[in-house]
Amino acid sequence: MAIATVSPVTGETLRTFPELSDPELEQKIAAAARAFPRWRRTPLSERVGVLQRAAQILEAERHELARIMTTEMGKTHRSAMEEAVKCAVGCRFYADSAEAMLAPEIVRDEGPEIGRVIYQPLGVVLAVMPWNFPFWQVVRFVAPALVAGNVGLLKHSSNVPQCAIALEGVFRRAGCPAGVFQALLIGSKRVASLIADDRIAAVTLTGSEHAGTEVASQAGRHIKKSVMELGGSDPFIVMPSADIDQAARIAVSARTINNGQSCIAAKRFIVAEEVADRFERLLVEGMNSLRVGDPMDATTDVGPLATPGIVDDLEKQVKASVAMGARILTGGERLPPPGNYYAPTVLTDVPHDSPAYREELFGPVAVLFRVGSIDEAIALANDTTFGLGASAWTNDRTEAARFADELECGQVFINSMVVSDPRFPFGGVKRSGFGRELSAYGLREFVNIKTVRVGEGSAAGATTE
């Protein structure tokens, strides 16, 4: 894929960027390696100050930064501004929390200290990031990594180069010294050699299952720490005790957030038979009410998908599922050009082996299932290779407890849609990946959790960072 800004609205190539040459890439890796020893010894208060200033810039420049996001990948300008603000919130969260998260853990034996656990940065962390949340996905890696004393190299998706450049600029203007955070305008074929480089200490990826398989295997081959946040096919379960009107209203938003291109978007709607007719009617009405159009227009609900290839894949998945017996309740087709538009869609009667049942649908397509019991709902929700998030709607405490305990995923939300929040760990199980982002757990993914044991007669206060 060429490194270029291609309008999802018109298909026009707006700007192209040369890929870094081998010598240019080497200069950036060397700069990161040189920067790490200095940055790790930089007082925490100064690292915190960078995040605080980055937050100020993200908020102050949210309109322009949002315009870049919308231009490159098609999310609505309104949601892009919300993303910029959320990035500021994430930076402030780590600025406020880093001291406590990085404080040594004292281990005592009936009073006297016998040792402590300290948290030290690993070094240069390579981030391979996706286009769908082109600022937030990066910030939730870079904020904890930098404040912990690591340095970062960003290999962003090739269709959002201006987002990558803008983010590097935000952190540079916030006070990042040279080499501490750099964007690498390179293609995906060069990631393997980066991972193999001895100067790269760890790698984090958010992306497809295929990309995760490749990067995780390369990281494992070179024995490097990695975090993988991959795809999802999140269930949205509705039981008879739920507020059906509210559940259906949120269901529309949960499915079409980011034009339907979110790993934690609700994708499979599993509804108790007793309330299924009503929920289906409300869901279809809600999807039909959405305004599809120019993402810069404040009245637009759903913009274009990011690339023509994403529309092609979605169209093939829907057509194949319908050919196997699925029924279209609304939508079910790509919209006329120009632009990468696909109609908000609801499918039902989806066969077990169809793409709509087994695969992640990355676009505004909801799949509706009916179940006769909570046991059936849980079994269906877990009948997937993915395990990222789940939303369950019930006002029965026993049901809520069962969902929290039995759903196989990284996060369960009761009576609300799944969202990422810097205060809570984010990640999945099964083929949705491993490791966690956000919260203290995310920060500690890329530190050396070091034990320091204090022997009898030793000075109790071993030197720590």
C-alpha cells in the first residue's frame, strides 16, 4: 500500500509521502536508541509535564486535528473531535497516575523491609498502529510508555500518514526531546526487520488477526515482549428484564460507532425471544434513521469506510451470507460512488457457517439472533474465536452476575455499550489477542518488573528510580 492520503469521500489521492530510505530509517532507530538512556533518567516530573502539555495541545487544536483524521479515514468530524479530547484525557490520566503506578512496592516480613519490586523501562518500543482510531490508538500506547521512561517508534497505517506526522508534532511541541517519539513512514513489509533489530526492546500492535499473527510470531522468534490487540465480534445481549427502548437505541450507536469500524463495536445482537420482535423493529428503525453522508457535515451519522478494500470485503461477506440463507432486514448493499459508503444493514437468520456468523464484519452491519434462554445466549455469545468485549442488558442481578462470570472476553459491560477508558485495562482473550492496554496494567506491560531483595544487615533503601 502506498503511503498516501486518499479521500474516502471522493477516492481522490490528496497527498503522497515518500517511504523512508534504509539510511533514513537507520537514523531514526539510532536516534531512539541514543535518546533512551537520557529519557529514562529524566525526572518523572518532567516526563509528566510532557503529557500535560500534550493534553493541552490536543484540546486546543482539536478542530484541526479532527479535520486530519476525517480527511484521511472518513470518521465524522464530530467523532474525530471527541477522539482528540479523549486523547487529552488519556494523557492527563497517566500524568496524574504515573507516580503511584511506578512507585516501588515494599515487601515486609513482620515489619522490617526485606525487599521491593521496582518498575523500570524496557527501552525502545515499536508500535504498529491501525487507521480506525488514528490518534487514540497511538496515545494509549505512547502516554504510558513515555511516562514510564521508554521511547517510542510509531509505524502507523499507510493510509493515515498525516495523522502520524501530526502526533509526532504534538509530542515534540509538548517537550519530547529528539528521538523520544518518532513516526516512521514505512510499509508493513519492513516491520519484521525492525522487530529483529536488537535496539528494539518490545512491540505493540493493534490491528487485524492476520497482522497480529505475523507480528506476534516475529516478536516471539526474537524473544521480545509484545502486546496484541486484535479483532472482535462482540455480542450485545438483550434479556426480557432490560429497558428495550434504551437497549435498541444504544445498539444502533454501538454498531455504527466510527462508521462501524471498531474492534469493540457491538456486532452480534443476541436477543431473548420474548422481546425479539420489538427489539428487531426498533433496531431496524434506528438503522434506517441514520444519515449517511459527508463526514465533515455535522448532521452526518455515518461516513464512508476508510478504503475501497474494506467496502469490498464487507460486500463479499454479506453477499456470501445471504447466499447461504441469511435475510436482509434493511440495507445490505454498497452505496453508489463516489466514496466508500455502505448502507447501515441488519441481517438475521444467519447460518452457522456463514461469514456473518464466523467473521468480524468491519462496517455498519448488525447481525441479529434470537435465543430462548440465558444459557443459550451465553453459549451463542461464546461461540466465536474472538473474545474482546461484550455488552449485556438485563435488570436481573442473577443474570448480570452470570454474564460477568461466564462471557469469555476481556471486558463485560452491563447495561451500557463497550468503550475504552484509560482507568480500566483494555484487551481480549482467544484470537482477540493478549496483554492489556490502559490503566496501570497497560503501563506495566512495557516495564521490567524487577525484584530487589534486601539481605540482613543491608541498607533497607535500595536505590530505585
